Amino acid sequence: MVADMKDAGIAGCVVNATREDDWEAVAALARGFPGFVFPAYGIHPWHADTAAEGWEERLRERLLADPMASVGEVGVDGWVESPPIEVQIGVFVKQAEIAAEMGRVMTVHCLKAWEELFAAMDQASAWPEKFLMHSFGGSIEVAERLAKKGAWFSFSGYFLHERKRKVLEVFRRLPKDRILLETDAPDMMPPEDFVKFPLGEGVNHPANLRSIAGAFERETDEGMLGRIERNGMRFWGI
């Protein structure tokens, strides 16, 4: 998979954990592919109820062990009934505070919970200077509120589906210096025409980023990919 990514011209990738049980696997990938895999440690809202006693200190230890590590994937999700949103917010706020305390960027998941996200920001004692709204599918009004808080916005290939065209309209209006690209592999499959590295039905390959990037540039502005590359280096501190 890494060889495919390199063949596609991808220079590196951020691998996000979803719960504490993932952290060592993510760390092992980063050790196995130094300078290519950059780890992100966090607890996803779907797994907020797995946060075990002492997890905050263990998260700090992971971040201290790697100055290139970020916090993710974290956030809030109103689409799922469990864990309860109150549990999600509690775990999310603590992770945001740790990211701010340690000067790390943060990758945020938010689905059907925009007001809960803003409530979490108000509740936190500190907030990261920069955070990434991954696979951002919100309105331009929400984006403008988030941008004032330090948000950057990531476009995934899933939004190239015809039924998701309104997301492209939002990205055309976003500040160009705040836009990044992603695959969210193995999820968020792009339309079939953009699947250049098939892995089986419904499984997204990260090397599909190249074709997604080309389509995004065609739909927005010529020269956008060069700008996004610079954005990525600035955001991740590479």
C-alpha cells in the first residue's frame, strides 16, 4: 500500500487512531515508515465510551514520544445514538485541551453536531491554534464560524459524487490557504471513475488521492494543488 502511494506521487500520510487500542499499531506504522507515516493519537467519538482511567496521561506520553504526532481522530457525532453526546463531548474537550497544551494540531470529526462542536469549544479551557475539519461537509456559514476559531478544511473524494455537489460549492468559497485533501481510506469511497487502486468493494485505497486531487483542481482553480501542498506543509509542520 505504501509502495502504491509512493508510485502515485504521495510523499507522506497521516494515520489516525480511533481508540486507545489502536495507538500502538499506529506507532508501529510510523516506526516502520519513518518520514512517510505521521501518527495521530486520539479517541474517536464513536469510541468515547472506551476511554479508560488514565488515558489522558497516556495520550500525553504518546505525543511526547514523537514531536511530529498530532491528535486525532476526535470530535462529536450526532448521527450515532451511542455513546451519548455528553460522553463524546467530555472526551473531546479533554483531547482538545491536551492538543492546545502540547502545541499539537488536531483532526476533528463532526457529523450532525455543529452546535455541539461549538459548545465544546466554549467549554474547553484551551483550544488548539490550528485544527482540521476532516471530510468537511458543512455549510459556508458553519465554515466561517469555524475559521475564526482556527479551522482548516479537508476535502475527501466522497464529495465528488454528483449528489454531494453542494460540498464543492462550499469549498470554492473557503479561504484557499485553509484547504487540504484526504481520502479517509479505507472509508469515504470516491466515484468509481476515481478509483485507480481498487481494494475490493467499498474499500478505499489512500493512493486514490492522486485522482481525487486532479478532480478537485479541475472543479476549483488551476494551480490549486500547488497551493494545497504548501497548505499541508504549513498545517502539519513538515
